[in-house]
Amino acid sequence: MSFLQAILLGLVQGITEFFPISSSAHLKLAKWFLHIPDGEHLLYFDLLLHSGTLLALLIYLRKDVLEILRDVHKIALYFVALAPLIPAYFFLKPLRIWASNPAFLGYALLISSALLFGASKKKSCPAHAQKGNKWKNVLCIGMMQTMALIPGISRSGSTISAARYCGWTWSEAARFSFLLAIPTILGGELLETLKGHPAGGVSFACYLGGFIASLALGLISVRFIFWVYGQGKVRPFAWYCLILGIFSWVLFNG
């Protein structure tokens, strides 16, 4: 991998991580176009790119994170949302490996598209109407998050769609989804690091360049996506996933 390729992959991660279009799918496609063989040997590099966007998210939501850490009730809500992901990560490993085949990437993107189209048609419920169902709603969002274990299904797209189906506004759904992403990404990176993977011969300069690129663009894109959700203008992302899903299906199955 060249330094320029590392920068390009970092930029792809930085702009797609917060959009409901699956950053994992875009990294796979970017590697294919850049003629970079994908596989376990690049896992540490991919984790570092995710660390860049995670840091951008922590910087942007730092006040919300501190507020949650001071509230036991809110901490419990996020634990409930994370609960379905833990057994799914371990028990669905054969499915995750099988679905990681590029041949299935188009289908996964089409699922993301369908979720977003459905969510865009839902109306928000008043806050008092959601109050009694808060725990059930959070568990539902957590269950939907397990779908994102399959490359091509957007984590933010699936969780935000689930929150919309529960009657949340776009802004409420986005804030909860991205705050939920923090322990999710941290936990995933810790588990993969403990497993140990080959370094893949990637130079330190590539690691550093990819990290800085993902962090820099992530700081910009996270602000933009919250503006998008504030406006409720999400349907273009559904169309994008639909078009990219068809393109990916033709590319890897044609």
C-alpha cells in the first residue's frame, strides 16, 4: 500500500462513517478500485481508520458523553442497547464470514436502502408517547444494530431507522445512534486487537496518514450529517444506497 492509497482510504472512511451508507462497503469498493488486496492482513489498518472517525465523534459529542457518564439511568439504557450485539458477535461469526464475500455486498446495500426508505415514511411521535416504551425502543435499536455485522448494512442507517420506526425524530435517533457507536466501536476494536492479526506490511507513514485523513474529514462530515438529520433530508441516502447496491451487484456478480 502506498502513502497516497492510505490517504485516500482514510478520506473514504472519514466521509462515509457517519453517513447511513456503510463505511465498510465503501472501504471494500475503494480497495477494489485501488487494486489493494483486501483481507485480515489489513485489519489493523482498517481499525486505525475507524479510530480516526471515533476520535472525531468523541470530540463532537464530548458534552453528551460526559452527561451520560454522570447519569446511571442513561448508562443503563446504552447497556441495554448493546446487549444484543454481544452474543450476535460471537454466535453469528460463521454468518459474518460468509456474508463478507463481495458477492453479497450489493444485497446488503439494498437492505440499507430499504431501511432508509421505510424510515423516511415514518412520522415522529410526541415525546410523552415514547416515554413508557423507552426501554423497549432501546432494545429494538440494539437488535437492529446486529445487522451491521454484515458488511454493506449501515450501522447508523439500521439503528436510526429502528429509532424512527419507534417514533423518534431524526435528530433524537441520530444522537442516540452515534453515542451508541462509541462503546460499539471501542469494544469491536478491543476484541479484534486481542485476537492478534498480521500487520500486513503497512508502513508507519501509511498508518499515520490514514488516521489523520479519517480524523480530519470525520470532523467535517459529523457536523454535516447532524445538520442533515436536523433537516430530515435523508431520502437521498436511500437512493444512493439503492444505486450503489445495484452497481455492486453487477460489479461482483456480473
